[in-house]
Amino acid sequence: MTKGESVRERLTREVKELVLKSSASLVGVVSAEVYDSLPKVLVTWKVQEYSKRAFEVLPEAKSIVVFGYHVWDDMLELAIRKGDGWVYPGYFPLNVVVQTVRSHLEGMGFKTASAEGLSYKRLAQLAGFGCYGKNTLIINPVFGPWIRFAAVLTDAELLTDEPFERDLCVGCEECVRACPVGALSPYKIDVGKCLVGLRLLNRGGAEADERFRLYEPSFTENAHLMCMECQKACRYGRNSHSSLFKRLQF
């Protein structure tokens, strides 16, 4: 323990250091009470599936440790069909971080749970990572929209971070204009139009199939890149992301 450091401060520092050493790019802590005080929001492509509250997952929850992983290359935007579902390589490192943090805290006698079912976008904003953008993704000043999230609930009392209050999208609607199917209006998405949702829900038609070919190219019968037009249009994070489309023309 650093001189003058409280037990709470030490534990918070240790957890954050562990997260960053485990390959995450961002880490922050949110109060479970603050998160639960906010209205529920839709969290999936399925109609009327709303976010859970922290106490519904872990009744004793006091803190939520939130991580962000920078998806620095298009290949991390792969969706791969497995049976009736999909897996996403861009999330694999986060699964490791979740297990690492849970094992560490449980080894110290604290209770933990995966935050699956909570709104990761809301948690990311509360943790100070970035703002909710006009493309309905979290925009970070350094990484832009190229971040994926996970979180762990715990009954450990940790020091919380300040929420991100700035709107980085002021004066810009490039993502709205870039959407090839007009699924975006500022801060809203029409999930019935978005190519990512249509593909993952196995919905299409001749017109959608042509858009899939152009914006969601397949590499095998099971694997394709998800549409990234709104992300590529964002003025934040461009220099930190490597795009296949800079090299190949589909």
C-alpha cells in the first residue's frame, strides 16, 4: 500500500492495473447505485429486450468495473456463425479480462458476477470513456468508435470515475450521411434497416443481399465483416485503426 493510500484506494488501483495488464485499453469504475438509478434501455437487436439493473444480477453489487478494448484492425470486426449463433473475435480478449478480474476479487473474498445484460454503452459513458455518439456508439477522444466493452459487478467498494460529459459529435453528422441504408438519424438507429442487425438476424432479400456483398463481405460461408461505414466516417480514431478497405476493393 502506498503511503497515505486507503484500503479502498489501494484495491481500486490494483484492479485497474490488473485490467490494463490483461490487454484492455480503458478501465473505469461505476457505482452500481448510480447505474441502477437510471432508466432501462434497449440493449439488443431483439425488440423490447431491455437492460438489466445491477441488483438483478448481483443483489449485493456496489461497484461495476468497466473495460474497453480497442479494436484496432478490421479483422476484429468479424462475425462468425457457430451453430444457430454468432461469435466475435473482437470480444475474445475481453472474456479473458472478465475472468481475470473475477478470479482476483473472489480470491480476496468479494462476490462478483459478469455484467452481461447491463447496458455497456451507458456503463462506458459513466466510466468516463466517451460520449454516446450520433452513430449510437460510444466515441472515445483517442480511439473513436473502435472500442468494445465488458464489465464485472462486485460487492467490493471501489473509487468511482467521473462520467464523460462532452458531446464529441457537435457540428458533425458524417456517420449519418455515411450509412448505406439510411438507418441512422442523430443519436438514433433504425434496427430494422441496419445491415449488421439484418445479417445477424438472418433477414435480407435481394436488395439487402447486394448491400451485404458491398458492405459486409464474406470470407467463408460462416464468416463476414460487419458493416463499419458509420465507424469509418467518424473523425475520431482514424489514425489508430487499420482498415482492410484501404487495401482491397470489393
